[in-house]
Amino acid sequence: MSEIPGDLKFLKSHEWARVEGSGRVTVGISDHAQGLLGDLVYVELPEVGQEVKAGEQAAVVESVKAASDVYSPITGTVVEVNSALSDKPETINEDAYGDGWIYVVEVAGLDEVNDLLGPDDYAELLENEDH
């Protein structure tokens, strides 16, 4: 398992959020999630301008094994999507916490970030899943 970056917050469903400042939050799926899914073959991105709500589906990733919903860790408006994933979805497999980001949300407030799991809590969740 790869190192979990310390600047991320997580949902129990394995999405991550990175607060970028200026009210923007980048969203992706964890390295653990991409590992469970296997080789990704398709990513359905949200639309720029789309409103997303915390805990609701915002995108879909498909692998050779299954399709999986990507839930938004935070409420806001999608201001950017990683369109490179349309041609190269396997980027998520290769760099889940870097180039494999899925979309960026502009948020009204960051209060919801406090409800997300920190890196240590997320690591503990993964450990408990494995047992």
C-alpha cells in the first residue's frame, strides 16, 4: 500500500479531498480504492458547473472488474475536471493522489472538511477492513 499523503481528508467510501486554498477542493479516489478496482478503463467525469453534494454520487470509475460510483466528499460547484482521464483512465491506477485527481470543487465553506477522516483515521479504517 502506498503512503497516504498527510494533506488529504477521506470519506469512508475511499474518496479523498485536498483543500487547495481559495475555496477550492480537489477530489479523487484513494490508492486503496484503485487497487481494489484493478485496471481502470473508463472515467465518467462530472460536468463543469455541476452542483455536487457531500455524500452523493459525482462521478463513476469503471474497471475491468466493476463500475463504482465516486461520491463527493464536499458540497460545491465543479469548476474543473481532469479531462486527461478520458483518454488515460489508468492514470488513477498509476498516481491516485497526484495526476489521477478527478475534479475540483469550489465550496462556499470548508466546514464539511472537518467531518472527513484524517490520514491516520483513514489508515486505521483500511487496517480494520483487512482483518
